[in-house]
Amino acid sequence: MSSSTHNEVSFKDSVNLSFDKAVATLDVAPGMANYIRNVNNVYQVRFPVKINDSIETFIGWRAVHNDHKLPAKGGIRFSPHVNQDEVEALAALMTYKCALVDVPFGGSKGGLLIDPKQYDRPQMERITRRFAYELIQKDYIGSGTNVPAPDMGTGQREMAWIVGTYMAHSPGDINHLACVTGKPVSMGGIAGRVEATGRGVVFGLREFFRHPEDVKRANMEGSLAGKDVIIQGLGNVGYHAAKILQEEDGVNIIAILEFDGGIYNPKGINVENVFLHKIASGKGVKDFPGPAEYFENGAELLEKECDILIPAAMEGVIHQENADRIKAKVVAEAANGPVTFSAESVLEGKGIVIIPDVYLNSGGVTVSYFEWIKNLSHIRFGRMQRRYEETQNKLILQAIESSGHPVAKDIADKMGHGASELDLVRSGLDDTMRVAFQAIRERYWSKEKPGSYRTAAMALSIEKILNSYNALGIYP
Ligand code: GLU
């Protein structure tokens, strides 16, 4: 569902309007604001691939919104609806989210106009490799220039094909693995990247709930435990966010929406069972045996009463026509751009708190950053220190126990090991999400009064981009 269906401004204009609102809270020269707002370059390519006995032409894009820091970073989307406007909007969001969470990258995004369901695996491989080749040819892929990653419709498999294609064309590049992130761990990927965006959403929500003043603003109290949550989209982001929230934080998942409808049960739905049903049936939530009520028009469920609504699929699902009927207390934007610019003011008018995409879904690119560093340093995180830490921790335990203070077994077990790559990735992600939210809320409650977390977050991003231009001698 795109925002244009509802007579609204385009996705790109929606992002730009949010930018304008944030810039208005700062003292920025209009020419500079105009420069930062717009996409620096975008490459459109058409290429042929032989499918069965005929030639099919494919169209793709790679946009670089901003390269104040290199490489420019962002996923590649495979979708039958992707277009240049969407790719540019997503590239802009990449710039702002990287700046916000101090991931030292510019913003980029790619898209290929394709319905992946229409092609078999060997065909998808040929198409992906050919698209990658076209991008490599024009310098739109490289560890120091532009580093793609998964997005909607792509995953580890496509990233492996991209790195393989890159290697074939740059045989002498010792840093070839860093040309793309989200790779399988066996091909230079990093532990915890697949779950990263979903886990980042959870870390973001946990941090929100650590601040009673902010929680009160959303007419709630307490912690995440027991809160009623609706998830829209059980893809990579929605699935991990929902599963972790259910299993580790004790939230009550009351509704799950997918492309073929929605399911609802105020007593709670087991996320893993729905996920297994999806895999086994090849469908979304249709025919899920329950216990849950099936709604053919899943979008209706967005409007159910709940504490937290998590749109985790795509842009424009909360728009000017349904915004007034949303009854959540918090809308947690796990997807990019799920709330349109005009819907945002309707939600705000109703006192609904939005935790914005530029912050909340930045976990994916944050862990991509860790993967890129791993690839450039050519060593797995923890390899040098894990056993050393383990030995030191055991020595500390021995010292405590020999002084006559026995340590409980569960604590001793937790203490007695060194950090694995996954432990370090999760710790780095948790820290990133905490620090960024603290900065956003501080700005939100400050005398600048940005009025929303989104405006506060975007203002912080713009300041950081300006600082980096300043250091480059570009900002007067
Ligand atoms: N596609 C993801 C996003 O929208 C991840 C980008 C990346 O890891 O570079 O943030």
C-alpha cells in the first residue's frame, strides 16, 4: 500500500517535509539545508537476462543521498513496486539514521523492479549477479565507496551472490568482503546480523520504557512486560522483534498482519507457531490454525486498541485516511516510513507517541557497520580476547571463593566465560540504541521543543552531518 493511493505527497516528499520541520528548529543556512535534503546522485540501469528462451529487461536503481562520510550505505530492495522516488526516500533515511547512531557512513539505497516469486533460484542468481555487475561497473559497489546490504526481498543469499560477483571483478582487492554486508557468516558475515534490525527495535523499546517521564507521555506506565502489541509484517524485522519481545520481555502479541490478512487474539498469539505456519504453507497468516480469529482485511487490525503498534513491513501503511482510527499508545516504526507526514500530525494530535524509523530500525545498519569493520580487520570479534577473558574471570571467581564467599552456580556459569562475537555484537547494538534514545529524549525535553521524537532525531542527524561538512571545510 503506497501513500500515493491516499492522495498524499510521495514518500520522498514525506521524508523531505520531516527534514524541513527539523531544520526549522536549527540555525542552518538555507542553501546548505537544501543541499543536504536532496539526493546527490542516482543511477538507473536497464539490463537484459535470458529467462527460459526469451530475453527479459530489468530496471534497477542505486541512489546516493549523501556521502559526507564514505562508504555510502544502504540495502538493496527487490520488489515489483519499487521506483526511483522510493529508492531516493530510502537513501535519505539511511543518511539520517547513520548520522543519528554515529555509524560513519553516508546514505544510499538500491532497488530492482522484480517480483522474486516469479523466478526460480538459478534465474534469481543470474539476475542478481548481472545487477551487481552493472553497479560494480559504475563504482556503485566497493568497500570504500558504496556498500549494499539486505532490504525487502533480499537476504544473505543475494548478498553472497553480490560479493561473489565483486570478487570475480576485483581479484586483487584484499578488502573484497567489505563490499557488502548481511552476508552469510560462512562468507564473512557476522553473528547476529539477521536478527539485528528486530533486536534493535527491542533494545529501542526497552530504553524507552526505562524513562518513566516518556512512558507517561504515552499514557502508560511500568515496563514492556504484559503490554499488548500488534505486529504488521512478519518478515525478517517483524518476526525477530515480535519473537524477542514475546520470549524475553513477556509482551502479549494480540495481532499479526501479513500480506494475506491478519489474525487476532486478545489472549495472545504464539509468534513462533505463526512463523512455522508461514514456512510450511508458503502463505502469510491465512489458514493459521489458531487460536486466533482471521481477518481477510488485515489492515482493520491496525485500528484495534493496543499499547504498542509495530509496523514492520513497508512505507505508508498509516496514512491520512486511517490515522484517525489508530488507537495504539505508541507507534514503533520498525519499517522505513510506515507513518506518512500527514498521518503523523493526526497521531500526535491524538497523543500517540511515535518512536521514529530513523532511530528505531537503525539496528540493521549498526550491525552492518560491525560486519564491515570485521571484514576490514580480517578477524572475528572476540578471537584474540575470548579465552583470555575466560581465564581472568575464572581467576576472579576462584579468588572470591577462596576468601570464603561461595558464588551461586548460575552466576558463576555466567561469569566464567569470555564474550563471543554474538555477545559483543548484541552489546554494541544495545549500547548504540540506548545512547541514541537518550540523545533524542534529551533534545525532545529541551528548550528547543522540537515537538516530537522524529523532529528531535532528525535535528540531531542534521547537526552531525553539518559538523562533518564543517570539518571538510564545506560549511561556511
Ligand atoms: N536495509 C536496512 C535498512 O534499511 C539495512 C541497511 C544496511 O545494513 O546497510 O536500514
